[in-house]
Amino acid sequence: MENIDFTLMDPVFEKHEGEEGALIAVLQEAQALYGWLPPELLSYVAEKTGVPPAKVMGVVTFYAQFRLKPVGKYLISLCQGTACHVNGSVEIEKAIGDYLGVKEGEITADGLFTCNSVACLGCCSLSPAMMINSKVYGNLTGAKATEILEKIRAGEGAK
Ligand code: FES
């Protein structure tokens, strides 16, 4: 990641200044700001919080919520939990994979999408379901999922 604007983190450090055990909260807020946690940002967090870099690394690798690789602007979390699986998440996965043309965890060439499989999203009554950033889409079919992505892409192109 080139030219990381570290100043975005100023309010985060201010908010948590002097707070014990704020590392996870700081990292969560950093990820929300930058989309992922590049190594330079982790070093910066270590420096500013005074937590040893190895410990910061230990935390981000321990918790699955932290992303150490860049993701597209729209992060698709495709549910592979039991209910979604039974109701056809494999078909959705195939449709999304065909539409995006990239493997799980990779970014599309236009930088818009990354798709990851996740465990139960907690909305099984809507299965099969996916989440794009923080929005849930349920009762999917392959065609419906593709249509949602097409609409997002068209909206981005129109800007
Ligand atoms: S199994 Fe998919 S939301 Fe629960």
C-alpha cells in the first residue's frame, strides 16, 4: 500500500490515549478506516501504542476478523454456515466466482470486489445469505447474487 495517510489514525489514538488494553479496539478502527491492515500501519500502531510489534502481529494473526491482505471496496462475505450450505450456498459461490473471475480473497481488477467465505452470519432465516460490507442480502440464488453485484458495479461506473 503506497502513501498511507497515517493522520487518519490521529483521532483513534486520541480517543484511546492512556487506555489499557485498547489494542484490539485501535486495530478494529484502523481496519475500518483503511479496509485492511498493511504492515506499515501495524508498525505505526505499535509505535504509537507502545505495544511491541511482535505482540501486535500476534493479535492480528490470532483473530480472524483482521485482514492482512488488501480487499476490494466491496467485501463480500459469503455465508457457508450449515443453513446456507443446505440451501445452496455452493451455487451462489459459483455464480459469484464466475461473475468476478477471481479466486476467494483476491481483488477484482477494478478494485471493487473481494469475496470471502465466512461461517454463519447469524441470519439463517434468510439463507442462503451474503453480506456486502455491512449490508445483508438473503434468499439468494446465483442469478440474484450476480444481479446485486452488477448493480453495484453499474452504480460505481455511473459516478
Ligand atoms: S448459516 Fe448462513 S446465516 Fe446462518
